[in-house]
Amino acid sequence: MTAGPLFSPLHDEHVAAGASFTDFAGWQMPVRYSSDLTEHHAVRTAAGLFDLSHMAEILVSGIDAPRFLDYALAGKISATKLGQAKYSLLLTEQGGIVDDLVVYRTGDERFLVVANAGNHEAAVAALSERATGFDVDVRDVSDETALIAVQGPLSRGIVEAVLDVEPLHALRYYWSVEAHFGGHPVLVARTGYTGEDGFELYIAPNAAPELWAALVDAGESSGMVAAGLASRDTLRLEAGMPLYGHELGLETRPADAGLGRVPNFTKGEFVGRTALESTPEPGAGAGTTASRVLVGLIAEGKRAARAGYELFESDAASTPIGVVTSGILSPTLGVPIAMAYVDPAFAGVDTPLSIDIRGKRLAYRVTEIPFYSRKRDLS
């Protein structure tokens, strides 16, 4: 029997707001409420409200939790301080990427691992399997967790107006703090996936609708709007953030995606280490050699490249030298941008390339990632 769709604890709120829905990893999630451009620009100029309750949350606890996560993940999780968050990778033995995730240290022997919705089962299975031999408990708490994100330059004031929380100006990027809403505990993290300042709020599902409504009311005067997955994708691409299934996958090594610094080779054994150290070029640094390179691309005009489009050295060339992984007409910049994997020989900034877009070759050039960067004032 085929399982039915999964619904966020905020589904009724989305329906009432007139959202359009899409299937995402088995979940019915809002793709947009009004228009993709309106929601995108609101996040860049004011604030956007996102439901991310489809994400996977995995609680890791026990006396061996720090040592276990050092072994199970690529980064040195044991070095994080209480309240700190860390971006890391869950690798295969062959060095491919099972998932990219964020780990929050919520206690001396307690960590919250947040994985992508599409990799929920794979992440839980891998962590559970790797726990053998460690005094640690790995528990899937996704059904016990709702996740709401407020992203944008005005997000801090909106969050502070709703939560019982200490002033957030001192909360650093990739750190978290405990708060309360109506007597319910909330984990407030200053993280995000849009390139803007913002906060992610972890709360019990039964309290999520009331929190969502309070945030909507608090953000109305600031121009905040509810935002769906479509604008989240254009925002993350402008910010140069990789998306699993596009820039990342089981065949992707960290160095390919510009993530060669995530694996920590000073900490001892971890899953995937041996494969990453087996570099194809003598004398190359461990895990740093890439047979293909993730680059940014930019063009004039209005025709955007899409995932799967091939790249060529020139209009006359017939042999592809790369492939587009994500591409859009940038709402902020007004020009087509894309990320793509190319042969390292063509990865230099300002290298001219040609993309086959529906049978017509259009000129792009390699550019630095990210395409868009906000001002770093977190006051």
C-alpha cells in the first residue's frame, strides 16, 4: 500500500493563507503564497516566514555523543561549545555525501542533528548503524519537532517581539539560545539558508500554529510575508548555498563542491576518511583534489540555464566540459546565474563558457560564489 502524503503541523495555516502546494520528499509543502518574486524580495528587504517542519531532527545523546559524532560525521563536532551550531557532512565510506546537515550542541552530552527532508531515512539509518560500539542514543525526533524560520534584515525585531528571549543582538551566527513561547520551550538558532540574517525556531508541533500566527501579526507592519519553497530556492542560489540532489550527492566528494575544509583530518578516524585521503595526484592535500569543480556562472540577457544543461568551451565545441546543477534568472541581480560542475581547467574566474539552452548556445562566464552577499551587520 502506498503511503499518503505527509502534512506539516502548520498545513491548515497555509491553506487559509491561500498557499499553492508541492510534493517535497513526500510532504505537501507550500511552494508559494502570492508570487515567487514578491516573496523573494520581501526576504531581501524586510522578512520572510518559512515553514521548514519537513526537515529531519535527530537527537544524539549519551556519554560518548561527542566522540561518536566525530566518527560519524566529517567535522570535529566535539570541539563545539554549548549553544554552538556546526555545518557538517555525513559521508559514505567512499567519501560521497549522504547528506549535508547542521549540528547544534544543546548539552555537554546532547546534540540535535538537522538533516534534509529528502535524506531523512538515510541519515537516521547511517547514524544508527554507526552508533554500534558507542555509549550513545540516536533518536529520531522529527515527529516531535516543528521548525519555523524568519529570514531577512528585519527578522530579529519580529522574533524578539514574539518570544520570551534575551535580546538577540549578541547571538552570533551559527549559535543558538533557549527561549519560550506561551510556556513552550523554543530553540532559537541564528542560522539560515537565504543569505540574509535570520532565525530558525524549533518548537513542539502542537504549539507551532499559535507561534506562526503570532509571528504573522508581529511582522505585518514590517512588511514580512509568508514565503514558500520556490523563493527559498532562488534565495539560496543567489547566496551560493548548495542543495542536495543538485550540487551534492552520493557521487560528490567534499572537494568537488568547494567543501574540502569541512572534513577535519586532525581529529582521528571518521567514516570516509580513508577514501578522501586517497588522492589521485601525488603530493595533493588530503581530500582537496577534485576531478570536477563547482563554479558560479553569470550571463547577460534573460534566458536562464537549468539543471542538466551542458557547458562547452566555446560555441563551436562539441565535447561538454561541464553541466549545470542549478540556474535561475536572479530576482536580485536581474541577470541569469547558475552553479555548475566543470573540468578544473575551465574553473578560473572570468573564463568564458557556452551553455546549450534548448539548442541555442548562449554565453556565460565563470564568477565567484556567492552571487549576492548581504552586509554583515548583525546588530
